[in-house]
Amino acid sequence: MTPIPSFDPVNTPLEGTLLMEASAGTGKTHTIASLFVRLVIEHGLPVERILVVTFTEAASGELKERIYARLGDTLAALEERSFSEAFSGEMAKRHGNSPEARRRILAAIRNFDRAAIGTIHSFCYRMLRENRFESGLRFDAELLTDAGLLRQNAADDVWRRDVASLDRAKAEILIEKLTPESLMNLAARYGGADQLLLPEGDFRNIDEKILKLESRIKKIWTEEGDALRTLLSENKFLKRNKENFRLDILNNDLINLEQWISGHGFLPEKVIQKMTMTNIRQETKKDKPSPEHEFFNVCEEWILSTDLARALFIKNLVQAVRKREGELKEKAGLITFDDLLLNLRDAVLEDKDGGMCLRIRELFGAALIDEFQDTDPVQYAVFDTVFARGGLPLLLIGDPKQAIYAFRGADVFAYLDAAKKSRKRYTLDYNWRSDPELIEAVNLIFQKNPNAFVLEGMDFHPVQAAPKTRETLTDPADVSPFTFWLAHPENEKPLASGKLLPMALGAVSDEIVRLLSGGRKGDIRIGDKGVEPGDMAVLVRSNREALQTRNFLADRGIPAVIHADGNVLDSDEAKELLPVLTAILHPWNSGKVRRALATRIMGFSMKAIDDLNRDEPAFNRESAFFMECRNLWQEKGIFPMLSHLYEKGGVLVRSAGTGDGERQVTNLLHLAEILHSAEVDEKRGPEVLLRWLERQGNPAFPRRVEAPLRLESDGQRVRVITVHRSKGLEYPIVFCPFIHSATDVLGSKINPEKIMAFHDPELENRFCVDFGGKADKAREEDLTRKEAMAEQARLLYVALTRARHRVYAVWGSINIQVKKDVRACNWILHNSLVVPDADQVKQNMEALSKKDVLSCLPLPEDQHLTLPHMDETSETHVCCTAPHLPLDPFRITSFSSLVAGKYMDNPADRDGTARLTKKSEDPGGDIFSFPAGARPGIFMHHLFENIDFTQEVFQLEPSVRKSLHLFGYDEVWIPALMEMLERVLSMPFGEEGFRLKEVGLKDQLRELDFYFPLNTLEPDAISKWVQKITMGACEHLPAQLENLYFSRSAGYLRGLIDLVFRHNGRYYLLDWKSNDLGADYEAYSPENLKREMAVHLYTLQYHLYTLALDRYLSIRLEDYDYERDFGGVAYVFLRGVNPEKAPGCGLFFEKPPEERIREMAGWMMAEGLLNSSPN
């Protein structure tokens, strides 16, 4: 490997073509900003003459900000004012005495709005539009930003013309699993102008050959079938397995063959495949002679011919779709992004020293190409021809080791080609992201195999830590910056990958719990701040792995979110809402109703739907509910209907109780807003709105709605993110539990057409797409797998370079299908494609280890640790509120909003506190061991909302069982829950000592929803009032209040009271609490409950609820009197109730003084005195 010099952003001459390899964390954007400043000062280029190209709008926005800031910082240095960047100081040393330098920087700042910083497509479009004669661009051409619909139309046209007309027998042979949609996807990825599509040949000639071979097969079997049957049945050396020649299976195969020969069945391709000479030799016992016959050779020839025919047919279809797409674009006067690139490339190559080239050189005196590793040969040809050939500075910056977007059309071979040609190639040697020891660990890993990145010309160049002050990760445990956890083999054999999954996630979860628990205590810190969930990321390879990981972490109480930069219209909630809305518009269609009920958001299991099929009245009730929603939609619109669906259909409560409840609820509420806007803005009726939503989920239709996923609390959660999405991001601590995963790039799951895509070294690395059809495909398959391995190595590099302080990765002796599965870790860590045994793994990894840098330890056993819940204030229910208006005075606020500044109600009753415990592996203990958290809290509320208090407790068992099933809990909890119900319903209340079992349904209002108008609330005044009414119940309360954020609120307060009930003419309000305060009744003593009520501000909550109920009763009751008619407030902490063993425990009961409620009404409610405030 030839050493590459380090790039000096201050002194390296900016002449000709410069290629800068910017390894992860080496400050690529920082370097681009410095280069821009030098081009302004040293080359005298105004900002509009410096072309800066990147690949996304977001990246171009960031570049603009960084470059503008660097120009300002440089100006400050030149004017001897305070500056922040060392580069600016160097520029001042060199040009400080130059008035011209200052003038140029000042002009650049003043004219920065003219800067040519944007995406490759915006550059191409501008050039073609401004130079229509040179480019040949039609004057009426319209840019189509999303070609999906047009391409789908082209694919549909070709399918109808070339596929639908095939007879069934031929279609089964030629198209197999191909569909119009998969044909569109193939045409989108393959068939580009510079791609070579293989194989070559005439499909019609092959078709004729196949027909002749089929005639020979029929003729031979007709004449010699009995002899062939005997040969196959009685041969002693054929393996008799279930896949091939077991006698019963062989007999069925031959029956199918004879039916086809006699004209009574379809051609049995799988049977003919078994009869090929190649297969028969493979299925003959080792070192034994294979049966031979001309028939087997003819079958072999037929299989090869049909493979070739299939490959030619699909290749022709792809080319036909591309051609049809061009015809449709021409007819409609449309041009796509791909056309922009191709048209500009063709225009500059047509005359390399005049025409379009000359025009671009007149406009731009230099070009900076960001993320150059993600370019392709078409783009590179444009910049190389215009700038390099024109002798202008062409500054290319990127990292081939991070080229991971081939599926988007990026081609790392364009970078490698430029590197091969470039005589001025540099590296950025200083990593500004990671700790020095972590940088050293990554260097050790990727230097282990000299050809780690597989492809010729892609070498690993170690980097060193930049000289800067860093925050440090403090951890009492002796943990290396980089830790490999090595999985143990089973019975001295490599471990199955599927068995490793829960083991790896268990180790990750336990370590996250340890880090977060230490962070809360202040023992584990980053700088001066305790480690938080948002400091950690778990990197995965696929969306499926992301979902598995997020759910696993959630089950351990770890707040986690799948990091997504997508659109809520692509979310699972949008996909599930569609069949529900369809059923609402067609409630008489039983099939649509069943499809809706089977969605996750409606919550019916297959068994529940099967029960409905046998219970007509129950099914009719569900249909009636959809009819009710339909009428509401037609009469009042989509938003009132969705509010009704979400609340009465239990959609939000059910969604909130899942592992990703907050995300699901946020998406559902967001979708309600979007549908409401789509309905109102375009005056869409129900049917039109439904079709609109359906189109939003179809990638073939251009989408005009920007609806990014949103969730404010994402920043306070562990990020679960795919490696592809993580590129460009960084996290303090990173977990990589899936680097052992393998991929079969030619496997039927991800590549059903078995297409081989590779760069052929014999054709100067031209990109080739081989649809198959050759008898010997070994070379093509090897090239395809080689490039897949190279991409896997690059993905591994991206994953292992995201961290600032620490990385954990799972590896070991893990099973692999040699040659089929691609696993980069085998290659990089062991210089082998074959899975090493446990001893080899241990030996190789120990050799890699270095004290205080990189350790290799046994994969820790899963301890099943769960994370203690942080103190949280919660609302009882999640409800759908209308999209908030921009006018704050009319905002609807909940209790949670008042104390946390949030606009969304929180899920029901998260635990206020919890213990750090090992989760019971044997569920079904007492109520103290029942799970704690948001989902169990919602379960408890649901349980009490759906029982009749006056029934005998044994009669409630079906309700308990049904609730457990609904929430996915085991029936072993039934005894504990039945005991809890008995104790709660028998507990004495108030001065009268009555019990809930005496309160019938007619005396209950469950889930009383209230609104009342608010004054403008002053946060400081509320804090003082809360402290006054709690009267020192909690010594930590002042700090608690200071840490909470009270928004200045006006408008309306809304809330839901769990239960209002009447007994002996007096009205009481009750709130169920599932908080886990400890494992004995003493933890629920009156004194502890008083402190719990204060610390969670439940005291403020029940005063608000009392005020709401007081207002409600004053309207509903004649001659209402607070002292006479209101009985009091009960907060029932369900786990701690036991009136016999621990009387008084688990119940907080109080009747607030009337004067306090009147005082509160005066300063809180809008009809009170406007200037009054709590005192």
C-alpha cells in the first residue's frame, strides 16, 4: 500500500483535481468550509463562481450554514476580533495585512445569497434550463420529481402487452414470481443507459428450441418410461431423501410427469429439474456410479434452455419498460432526475472544449464535490470533463469506506476510477469525533486484514485523534472503549445465528440498564452529566431487526425509539388506518369489517375474529360501531369521527399499551391532523379522502404532503437505528449486536430473480446486470458475492465509527453457509470466508486485544435486569384532541401540559417509581411482583373500567381473564389480581366507612371528560401555591417544582376523571394508581402516600379534578352545596391495599376545604377575576 500524504487545509495548493479521503469523524464539512474560504481569498472567486455540490437538500443546507459561519469567523480574524477556528487564525497570519483579502471575504458574506451550493440535480437542471440550445432540452419540459407513477404505468403497459397474453404454461416457466410491481422495481434499478444487460441472444430462437426439447422428453418417456421408472426406483446408489428420490415422492413426481405427457396437466418443471443429469449425480451416494440415460441429458438441456429463456424474457421486459417510460415522458413533455444527469453528460461530452462545457466554465471557476463516494460514472464524467479537462480546481471529498448507498444508484467504482487517475490524492488524518483509545481500537480492527475492504484500490489508512479538549466518559467499571462480546459455541459447534439473537439483546439490555442506573446516581457520566438514554444508540441492519430490538428494550423498561427520518404517511399506523376507514365506509361488507378488526390498532386476534364469525349478534355490534362512525364522518367530518373511533374504539388506549405506544399514539394523532387538513383544504368527501390516503401509501404516486415523523421525547430515548440511516450521525455510546448477521445476496428472499449485478474487470469495471441463463455462472456469482462482501465491510466500518466514547459489538463462532452467506466480520477479523471454530476465534481476538483500548470478553449471560422508572406525572387516558390552533388563547391544555409544557396527554398511569430488580422468570406471584410501567398501568385502569363492583369477586374472573388476554399477560396472574380486587372493593372509604362493592353501576360515572376555561397561568405563582397546599409533605418538592416547566397557559383545560360515584347522596371522585412503591404494605403507608402525592403533583391534580367536578355538579344539581354534596377525593394505590393486614395503607383520601376550591377557581378559571393569582 502506497502511503498517501495528509491534506493540509491551509497550505495544500488548490490546483487541478484533488481527491481527499475523509475517514469517519475527520471533519469533512469543516474542510469544505475551509476550502471555500481559500478559493475566495486566494483565487479571488466570488461566491457565485464556486460550485458546491452535495446529494441531499439537508446536506446542502448544513453546508451553507457552515460555510457562511466560516466566512464570518475568518473576517473576524482578519479584523483582529475574536474568532473560534484555528483555520481562521492561520488565514489571518497569512493575509492579515491584505486589504484585498478582507474585501473579498466581506463581498462573499454580503453576496452569500448568490452562492451556488446545492444538490447535483439542482445543478444539472439549472445548466440544462439556462442552456436549452446546447442541451436540447425542450422549452416546455416539466421536471418530474417522482417518476414512480410514470414508471408503474410503463410497467403495466408492458405487462399487458407482453405477459398477460402468454398462455399459462409458458407464463409459469418465464415469469415465475415476477409481478407488475417487481417488474417496475427491476426497471427502476436496472436498465440504465450505461449498464450492460446480459445475457445476449434472441428469445424467439430459444423458445423454438424449448418446444423441440419438450417433444423429445415426451417421446423418450413414451417409448422407455417403464425402463426409466425401474432404473430410478431400483437403483441402490440414489439417496432416498424427502427432496428427491424417496420412493413415495418419486412415484408422485412420475405421475405428474405422465399426466403432462398425456396432455392432462401442466409441465412439471420441478420434476424435470430432479431428472437432470447434474441433480442425479449430486443425489448419488459418494464414490458410487450414477444411473445414466439420454432422458436425463435432455432434461438437463431443457432446464438450461428455460433458464436462458427466462433470463432473456425478463431482460427484454426491463428494456421494454425503460423504452415505454421514455415514450410516455416524451409524450407528456416530462423529464426526470436521471434524464437531467444523462442529458447534461451527453451535452458536455458532445463538445469537450466548447458548447455546454465552455458555458459552465464561464459560470464557475472551481467545483467542490461533497460525498464523492456516492457519485456514479455519469456524474463523474460531467465534473471531470468540465473542470479537470478545463484546468479548473476540482476538489473531490469523500470516503470510499462509507459508500453504502448502491441501492440508490451510487457507484463506488466511480470513486476508485478517479483515485486511480488522480495524481493529487490526500487523506484527512485527524479524527475529531472519537476518543483517542477508541480511534486506536478501530485502527487495530481494520488493519488486521490488509485487504479488509476487498476491492482493489480501497485501502484502510489509520487516523489519529485530533488535538482537542474532549468530554470524558466516567465509569467505575473497568470497561474498554471498544468491547467485543464473544458468543459461546454449543457442543463445540458454531452457534446458530438465530439462537444468538436473544442472547445478544439480553447482554445489550443489561448493560444499558447498568449505564442508565449509574447515570441517574451520577456515578457514570459524560463530562459532568449522568448518562441518559439519548446518549446511546443500538445499530441494526434492517427494519425487522430494529423492531425486534426496540420491543426487547421496551420489555426491559428501557425507553427506546426506532430512529426514522421518514413520513408518517409511510408508517404502520397509516397502513392500518386505511382498511379501518375502508370498513367504516362499507360497514355492511363483512370481509372489510373483518380485515379492519384484524389490524393491530383495532386489536382483534384471529381467535377473536373466529369467535365473531360464530356469534352473529356480536359481529353485528362491531358492524354497527363502524356504521356509527360512518354517519359521524358524513355528518361532521373526519376529525370528529376519528376522535370517536380513537376513544370509543379503544384505539389510543390499546396503542399506548404497546412497547412503542408513544410513537403509535403520536402517529395516529398526526394522521388525524393530516386527514383533517386534506379534507378541509381540498373539500374532499369521505370516498375521495379515502382514495387520497390510499395514493399517499403508493410509491408510484408523487406525494405533495410533507409529514415528517415527530415525537418530542425521541431525544430522551435509546436510538435504534439502521446502519444506513446512521451514516453521518454520532452517539456517545454505540451497541452493535448484529454484526454477525449474514446475507445471501443471491438468495430467494432478497433476490428471487437471482439477478447477478457486478462490475466486470474485463470490461474496465463496467456495471453489468446478468439475469442468468448460463450453465456455468461461477464467475458471475463470485463477482456478485465479492461486491456484496465489500459492501458489508463498508457497512461494518460505518457502524463501528459512530461512537464518541464507547462501542460494544457481538461476535463469536457463529454458523454460516460457506460461499452463500456474506459476513464481513469473518473476512476482516479472521481473513477468511469460512467460519472459524471457537478456539480460532478466541485466539485471533485475544491477539487483537490491547489493554485500555480493546477487550474481547465472553458474551455476558442475560440477567433480565429492568430499568427503574423515572418519577413521572401522568394523565389517566390518552385522548384525541383537535389540531391546536396557532392562537394560544384558544389552546386546549391537559394537566400534563400544565406541569410539563406538553400538548399531548401522557399514557395512563406510568409508574411513579420502581425498583431495580430482576424480572421474575416465574410470573404469577403476588400483586407486588406484577409488572410496573405504562402498559400495566393501562391494564389496571381497563380492568376497573370493565367490572361491576357489586358482583361477587369470583364472578369477575371472566373479566380478569379477558383483560389479561387483551393486554398479552399470562393467566397465572389471575389469583393475584382476584385478591387485589377483593381487597380494593372491600376497603372502607371516608368517615362512613362504606365500600366500593356497595356502589352500583347506576351510581357511577366512569371516565368523566371535562373542559373549563383557563386564565393565563403564571408558573411561579402556581409553584408557590402547590408548596403551600402540600405543607412540606416532601422535602424534595421545591427542587421538583424548579425542575418542572409550567407553561404560561390560557384557553381550556381538559381532563378525564377515572371515576365519579355517588353514595348516600354524596359525590366522590376516584383515581386508580398502579405506582410500584415497594414490595410490602409499609411502602404504601399514609405518610409515604402523602409524599408520593406531593412529589408527582397529584395534589395539584386532584384539586383541578375537584374544581372540575364542583363546576359539573353546580350545573347538574339544583341547590348544590359543596359541603353537603361533595364527599371527597380518593387516590387508590392498587398494589398497597389490604384493609385486614394493613388498614389505611394504599388509600389517600381527602376533602379539600371549600375556600381553597373557591380561591383556586378565582385565579384559574377565565370567568374568575382576571388579575387574581394564587397566594
